[in-house]
Amino acid sequence: MATPTRAIFSSSPRIFFNHTPYTLATLSHFNIGLLKKNRHYNRCCCYRFNRSVAELRSPDLVAFEYAELNLKEKVSEAGHVRIRQHVNPLSASLTIPVQVPNWNEVYGDSTLPLMVDIGSGSGRFLIWLAKRFPESNYLGLEIRNKLVSRAQFWVKELAFNNVHFMFANAMVSFEQLVSSYPGPLVLVSILCPDPHFKKRHHKRRVLQKPLVDSILKNLHPGGRVFLQSDVVEVALDMRNRFDSQSDMLEHITDIDPSVLCDNEGWLLSNPMGIRTEREIHAESEGAKVYRRMYQRRI
């Protein structure tokens, strides 16, 4: 069965590269990455190339990379928010499933292919995708309500009818939400989730077996899962959970050998066309981001 995923990705997972705005920030990141692989790179040359970008703070880099959205961050009370960086998803208030919305009221066309971003953060990433690829619908699930309120404010300001954010714990509500959606689920992303470093807190990590099972159950044949983290322990945990599902999933490099990975099997670049905010912050500090993408067998 052919899968109607042309709006989000084609047979090549790198299709978004054709739409990537090669800004000074992205070019700087790309060249620094190449230079640092060479132990003898010219530091003076690197400095000259990145001089103007290096003067920017990490939040400025985010604003620069998402400049085309022209988000009004200082308009209304939703414009600037203070949030807790980490939230306990097992707290009593977050273990109650959310009410399934009327999808016909949420989206202009609820039969379009759906991408779900688990832990959508500020929402810029999904809003950018919604603008660039309007033939699909986008759903962001986030457990920090203030971020959801601001993201929804931005969606209203931009008058988009193909992206929606919900205050929801994906560990509890993912199944009932996606199983009720009228169209096909074609992409699920989990990008830099809360690491919960202490071993006794690993049960708080969003990607547990029930969520993996629900993703596989609802993912349309040919649909994809994109994982990413700048914490190698978290990335390995997510990777192991999906690598173990080889009867249902293939890694993208097994489908398209031209996709570039390092010698450990991590994708060398983000296939979505733009970096997430956490990704920008991490890479601006010299951290490595670990990425995997899987496709459900047809």
C-alpha cells in the first residue's frame, strides 16, 4: 500500500535539504562540523569564517534561524514565559488522559497526513514545518502548559490551520489521541527529551515500552520515526528500543544507503530541514547531537 506522505517526506529522507535556508548560522555550523573532524584544522580560518556568528548568543542563533516566522515574542502575556526545565511526568496531575479534541475543529482538513512531535517545547520547530509544508497536519504534545499557551498564541497570530499544540503527557495520552485521528500517522518525532539522568528517574523518560508499542501500532506503513538527543545515554536508550523492533522497522540507511552516518550509525545531520532549538543550543556549545530515523515496513 502506498503511503500518502509526500507532504512531509518523499522516498528520500533528505528531501528537506532542498528547502533548507542556508543562513549564516547554518553555514557556520556546517563548516565548523567539518573542520573539527580534522584534528589539524586552522583555528584562525575557523575564527574568521564564524566571527559574526560567534558574537551571537544561543537565543539569538535560534531567533536568527527561525527569523522567517517573525514570531511576536513580546506581544501579550503569552509572549515571554518562565518555565521549569524538567517536569516529572509521573506526577498525579499529569497522569490524567487529555480529552480528545474534535479534529474537524482543530484542523482545516483532518484527513491530511499527521506528524506528531512528542515534547514540542516552544513549538517553533512544528510551526516552521507547518508553514513550509502546508499539505500536512502537525500536532505538538508538551507537558509544560505555558509553552503550549504561547505556541497556540503564535498559531493564532499566524492564522495557521494545520498545526495544533496540546498540554498533554504523551506517556498517558498518545494512544487515544492518534488512534482517533481520521488521517494517517506518517511521522513521529522525539527530539531531545528530558534526560532524567538519575537511574531511579529513568522511569520518567518519555520513551517507555507502552509508547513504543503505541507508535508502532498507529504508524502508517511507510511512516517514519525520528529520534534525537544531545545526551548519548538517552539517545542509546531510544535507539535500543527501536532497533529491537527490526521486524516492523528499518533504519533509514538500510533503505537509502546514500544517507550519511558516522561509524556508530548516527545520522550526520538533521533530515528535517531546520534544527530544533535544543539542537542549536547544544551545537553552539560544541556538543554532538545523536540522531536516528526509522521507517515502518510496508
